[in-house]
Amino acid sequence: MSKQYIIPIFVPHLGCPNECTFCNQKSISGQMKQITEEEVDKTIKEFLKGFKEKDIYKEIAFFGGSFTGIDTETQEKLLKIAYKYIQSKQVDGIRVSTRPDYIDKEKLKLLKKYGVKTIELGVQSTNDYILKRCKRGHTFQDVVKASKLIRKHRFNLGHQMMVGLPDSTRLDELNTAKDLIKLKPKMIRLYPVLVIKNTELEKEYYKKEYEPITVEQAVERCKELRYLFENKKIKVIRVGLQNTDIISNPKNIQSEVVAGPYHEAFGQLVDDSIWYDKILAEIKKINTKVAEIEIEINPADANNVIGHKKENLEKMKDLYEVSIQVKQNEEIKPGKFNLKILKTYKEFLDD
């Protein structure tokens, strides 16, 4: 599925039994009050009106909190509203996010009844020590059990993991990725840890008990994880938290972010870095010193090739003394590129 429309419904902390050290769902979701049935219906209608392409796959997504931990009556009320849009064929499916320890056969039966197709589990790590350190309240075995049940009942399985958790290293995160790959999710979300106001992690940060990773470290770790997942045909559907008025630069007075690898274009930084590696690898295959090259790419990839604020072009010039011209061509498949040598250093010196 190359393109789809998502209608996000945030249900912060509904059904969530504990406070993880890093979590303040009301801040992360940008929503400070609980959602009502009327608001769900209104939100769906507004999104449907705004969708320009009518024939593209459309999905209602209940994010935040732990959907299957909500009392059954409230779950049904919310799902019924969403389900009527499936029955009218205005929407194609529903997805929910939840905790691994809030999945069982009865809960899955209810979700199936109302047209839920995708279940995303907030895994964060598969290291039991790190899960305990962050007060997640579940173990890796809960992740294994829930993942197998979800796949057995023919839902699409998604996982969410975090980089930069307290006491977590790059190796821990690589091991988490390898553990998740064995559970065969269809999709992954990667979230670098941000220190959010009114969390236990904020207290640890100010007491110097926790040091966030840098933007550069987060980009490198997420890039490495993307390579791992995508090499196994597991789609990485998001990298980094969605920017909102309060999930923004810590320098902004209204921001709930205290510290950590925040960047307004974090996902693009990871994409840019992947493209930089691809282009550099091709340049290194050339058996001569090049001064100027042309990269022919699909217009959809232009920003990532150039890099955020032209960072890729400038880095290539500064580190390898190579000038890059970017040529856009819609006939080139997205993700692919052609490289052409415009000038070698011998020619450059002769000039």
C-alpha cells in the first residue's frame, strides 16, 4: 500500500495502567482532555471532507494510551462510531495502539467485530532490565505472546520502539530490532526519547541521572535500525514524534519538551543520511577522483538528496571536495538514481 489517508483519534491515557518514566501522553498527543464520542464523529467527518483523493485507502487510527485497556463499554462506543464509516464504505479500516500486556483472545474478538485491521504494540525495548528501568509494567514475553496472538487472529501487526531509553545502548537497540524482526511485524515506528515535562525522566535529567542522546546519535541509530527492518521487508512507517504546538523546540515557551534529540525535521534527517550514504557509496566505486557529478532522481527524492538546509551537498563538498548537481526526472523510480561524472580532478586541474 503506497499511499493512504489516516484519520488520527487521540485517547491519551485511557486504559493505561501506569506512568512510564518517559511518558506524559497528554503532552505527547498534544491533547489535554479525554475524547468524547461526539468529538470522534466530528473529527472523522472533518478529515473525510479534507481528503482530496477519494479512492485512496482510508483508515481511522486510535492513538495514545492503551486502547484495549479501556473498559469494554467505552471501547465499543468509540469503535461503533468508527465502524459506521466502514459500513458506509467511507473508510476502509481501523487501527489501534495498545500495550502488549493488554491483548487476549476476547479483546481481539471485540476488535475484529468492529473492523479493526491493524494493532500496534508499544514495545519500546525487548530488554527486560530496560523495561523495568522505565517502569513499563510488562516484559518481553508479553510482547512475544501478544504479537503471536495478533498475527494468529489475522490482524496486521505493528511495533513501536524507542532509541535512547535510560541505560539503553546502541547494541541494546540493535538486539531489540533483531528480536522484533523474529516476531514478523508488518510495520515499525521508531521514536527517539525526548525528555517531556512532568515525567519521572525529567526529574532524572535534572538530577543528572539520565543523559539524552544527541540528534546526531539518534539519526545514526534510527538509520541503522531502518536498514535492519527494511532489509527484512518490514516497513518503517514513522521516525520521530509528530511535531505539535507543544512537541516542539525546547526553546519555545509553550513546548513540553525539556531536552533530548528534538528536531523539527527529524524523519527527514534520517532519510537525508540514508541518501548521503547511497550516493557516497556510488562515488567511491568510481576509479578516479571526481570534482563534479550529476545525480538524476525522481522529484519526490530531491529534498532528501539535497538534505535539510542543503546539508548533504555542503557535507559532500567540504569532506570530499565533490560538487553535486541535482537533476529531477519523473521517469526515475522513487528511491533510485543515476550518477553521471561531469568533471574529474584531472580535468579540473587542466582547466
